[in-house]
Amino acid sequence: MKRFNLLLTQRRKSMTPILSRTITLNTDTQIKNRLFKSAMSEQLGDNTHAPTDKLTRLYRTWAQGGIGLSVTGNVMVDRSALGEPKNVVLDGDSDLDKFREWAEAGKQNNTQIWMQLNHPGKQSPRFLSPTPVAPSALPLGGGMSKAFNTPRELNNSEIRSIIDKFAQSAALAKEAGFTGVQIHGAHGYLVNQFLSPRHNRREDDWGGPLEKRMRFILEIYKAMRSAVGDRFPVGIKLNASDFKAGGFTIEEAITVATALEKQGLDLVEISGGSYENPKMMGTAGTTTRDQNETGQKEGYFIEYSVAMKKSLTIPLVLTGGFRSARAMEDALADNAADMIGLARPLALEPDFPDRLLRDGGHSITLPRLSTGLQSLDAITAIGLTWYEYQLYQLGKGQTANPVANAWRSVFLTLWRMGVHGFRQRRVKN
């Protein structure tokens, strides 16, 4: 009888959807399910770059919707280096009480909330950074030089200062009650700029071969770990590839991820692309069966995550294009990833995780967005603007409006952010 009960228990466990299973990190931190809210651009900081009540309410809503681990939109470590006008900044001048409220809201319903920390480097618009900084004094390509100034090359003491800022922000995030931090090492921001041979042409100890180009991220991780201790989770969002000639490659990404794992990193989220080639928006080829509303396969970067997972023992998060429970379960069952990253679906269905966990057939189709004027769509980055409008609605305590006219989000963002809001938009956190 005992043997029968054991077999029955094992069978029931095998029938449990993988999405609903817990996962434990090196730090003994347990995440209640395999659903991971990837960072999105909220644009809900105030004029002092502090979190607003809308941001707090938004993350409480997501926590109540069943997400296992929620990662914030990128928080800047230096208030003189912003990616967008309404970025949140966490430094020694920040009011920690507002961050405590944000963290407490995001922890409701046994949810993990991690703060994503970032420095934009040269991906800081002209109107925000007259002279941005970067590993090398090279402008962005792909026509992006019109929106961004050519950067100044960082000197050694400035590099050390930025490393210290990452560590300080991580310590403050822990003090404020966030349950972990994520380093933004993707999408063409400063960490990615150091890693990429296309953008890092230095000939000192911070550039050249990969072992020198990855020194910056390794030093950031070491400084963070020293600041937060051994039991506080630290993860990274890492490009699998820059998808540009002469850029960062999957082979290099695997080397960086395994080096960080050896140092004690807890989790890797895989992504790809940058302003110069925004593959994270859905133009990367994939191999799963289901397609999303753009006609792209679900799981933009699955072939890269499969390659990286072979070299890692820490959890790997696959983000990009997932819309259905079936495709998510397939990716986990095929050992392509340990967690599934979600972003835009959560802007329309903040309880999307609960729906997925209740119904193995649940899926969502996102709208095709356009004002009808292709040039205006490009100027306003309508895909971002429209979803930021949805986050703004949720932050006000209202429901999302999936049939909202694209023009409505254009006018709302213009009113909220002024003319600067459209001079350059970030593609995606």
C-alpha cells in the first residue's frame, strides 16, 4: 500500500504543470512558480526620479495577479545618466521611504520583487545627456547618431566610480525591502557596451579580448555581492547576441554567464539586440510551434537559451514573445529554460499568471498598433507608447484598455512627458 501511494504521488507530481512548480535559488530563496515578470519601461517616476504612488499600485496589482518573480523597470544608478526623462534613480540622495512602499507592494501574495539596476552609457538621448559616457568614444550606428550624442570615453577612475554606484544601489535596494536585484547587461546599455567588441575598442585592462571586456561586469557583480552579502539574490539580464556584425555573440555570452555563475550569481535572463537592432521586439527567429500576433514564433531567443542552458546549473529565464500556456510548458518541458519571462501580456492582463496556472489552454493575442501614419509610429515608438499608457492606467487603479486607439496613447504620453518624450524612446527594458 505504501508503494502504491508513493507511485500515485509521483504520478500526480509528474502531471503538475511545470509553470506552477516552485524553484529554489542558490541563496535558498524560493520562487512560488516559474513565471517571471521581465522589466518594462513604466515611465512612472516623479520629477525627482523617485517612485510614485502609481508605480507602487502597479506592482501591487501584478503581485496580486500571481506572478512568481517581478523585476522592476530599469532603475538608474546615476541621476546624471538617464535613459528616459521619468526614470527612477536609487542613490544616496533618494528617499528610501518611497522605495520601501514600492517593495512592500510588490511582495504581496508571496511574490519576489527584484530591482533592475542600470546605467545607459551612450544610450542616453541628446536632450538628457549633452556628453554621455561609454567604454569608447564611438557613436551609435544604424542612424541612431541623430538622437544620441557621441560619447566620451570613460577613464579608469570613472569606471571604478560607476562600479561603486551599482554596489551602492544594490545595498539600498536591499535596505528598502526588495528581495533581489538584477544587473541590466543587455540591449546596448553600458554593461553590454563594455562586453561588445563593436562598442568597446579599449586597449587597456577594460577592453580587447573577452576576458578584459567582461572585467567590468565581473567587478560590478563582486562589488554588489560584497555590498549585499552572500544570501541576497543577484541576477543578470544578458544579451545572447547583439545581432550586429562585430558584436557580442552567444559563445561570448555563455562564457560570461558561466564566469558569473562561478562567482555565485543566482539567475540569468537571456535576451538580445539593442537600439541599433532591436531583436527583443520580435524579429529573431525561433523554433517553437506556436506563433504570436506578429507572426513570430513564441520564444524569440529559445535557440540561444538551449545553447546556454547546457553550460549553466543556475536557473535560466527565457523572455520574448510568449503568449500561450502551451508554448511556455513546452519550453520548460524541453529544458530550454527554467522560468518564462513575460512583459507586454501583463500590461493587458495583470492576472495573466493566474489565468495561465488555472487553464493550460489560456493564451493572449496582443493588438497590432498603428496611428495610420508610419512615420509617426516610428517617431513615437507606438509599441512602447501604447503599452506605457496601459501601465499608466493600471497605476491609476483602472483596468487596461486593449482596444484603446493608438492616437490616445500618443496624446497621453505627450501630455505626461512633454515634447522631450518623443525625441527618443527606449525600445524595451
